[in-house]
Amino acid sequence: MPIIQALDRALQIIDLFDDHHMEYKLSEISSEMKLHKSTVHSLLKTLQAHHYIVQDEQTGKYRLGLRFIEKGQLLLNHFDIRETARPHLRALSTATGQTTNLVILDGKEGIYIDKVEGHKAAIRYSRIGRRIPLHCSAVGKVLAAFRTIDEQTQMMVGHTFVKHTDKTIDNLEAFLAELEQVRKQGYAIDNEENEPGVRCAAVPIYNHNGQVIAALSISTMVAYVDDQELAQLIDLLLQEKSEISRQLGYRQ
């Protein structure tokens, strides 16, 4: 199937923007894309005309436009899982004071599709639309653990075990052993593996076919939540995930 070059380049420009690069100069995009400035300028103006890119009048830098929020919200509104899980995220957050998250698998990463900030929360790194690696997150472990061996193997092709903390799992053998433990116990823990001082727990959500389609998690600070309280939070997570799965048609 032929690829339309201009469209492909425009999408590559959009993909340049992330948490670490919110704005770009024309020259920076030209350098990243290895394209002449005039070509990049034309692509940017086209994206700008459709409100996918905006330009700061003072600095001249480009950033993503609000059209992405509009389209993203449209997509999220049609996620049955999000609509079904939302009341449970709210209830769990209200009961515990902690932040609750809903994450799905997108390719070889998890992506947050909903969250509720708890009144005790001191954790701000999660946000809707943010991606997270599988090997260093509780949600990632859950999303990987309940796949077939072939699916797990495919997910790990080319995966880099980046160490975010000294507790991060940094090799395939250890990760696969962790996934086996997750399957046995029915939940996953991120014990300061993604961010120092942060400990998270996650459980799988099943659809009517018995497939794991999302992970429900709760984020805590090690300084404020001890092992006993974490165990209680996991019990609450397991209760909520059972109810969400039941509402999605899952029958054990």
C-alpha cells in the first residue's frame, strides 16, 4: 500500500512533541526531520490551518493545538471500559484518598485513559494520555502478565529495560519471572521501580471474552502507606475490578 509522503511527514512532525519537548522552533523541526525549512514550514502551516499546530506569536515556537483535546475526548467518550470504570475510580479514590488510574495497552506500552486524583495524593506524574513502560510499572506488568507466551515474546522484541531507579527490573529473565508471580497472585506491585518513593498496585480488568483489556491501579507514597495499608488497598482494588469486569460481561 503506497504511503502519502506529505501526510507521513506531517504525522512525523506531530510525533516529535512529547512530555519533554512541548515546543519546537522551525529550525529544530527541520533538523529533527532532516528536511528543508521551506518544506517543514508548508507542513506546519497546513497543520496550523486545521488547528493541530499553533504558533506562539512572541517566541515563534510551535506546539500542539487544542484540536487534539477535542479529538482525544471524542475517542475516549466511546471507550466502554472508561465509562464503566469511571464511577469505580471515583469511589476508590474517595474511600482511600489516593489517586486511581485506568490504563490500557497500546502497542508495547501502557497508556493512561482515565484517572481520579485523591485528596491525599502527592503524586502528579500520571495523566490521561501519558505512556508508561511495561517493565517498571504495576499497570504494565498486569497488561503483560495475562497475555499468551507468544504475545509476551512479541511485546518484548526490541524492548529496552531502562532503569528508572535502582529497583527497576532490568532484564528479560527477571521480568518474565515477575509476570509469572503476577499471574499467580492476581495483582502487580511497582515498588519504587518507576519513581523513587512511589509504590503502586494494579489489577486486571476482564471483558466478556475473558480477556484482560485494562489495568486498574492505585498510586501511593511509601512514606505514608505501609505494607499493611497497601494490602488493604489491594483488597479494595480486587473488589472494584471484579465489579467492573462483571459489568463488562465477564463471568468466571
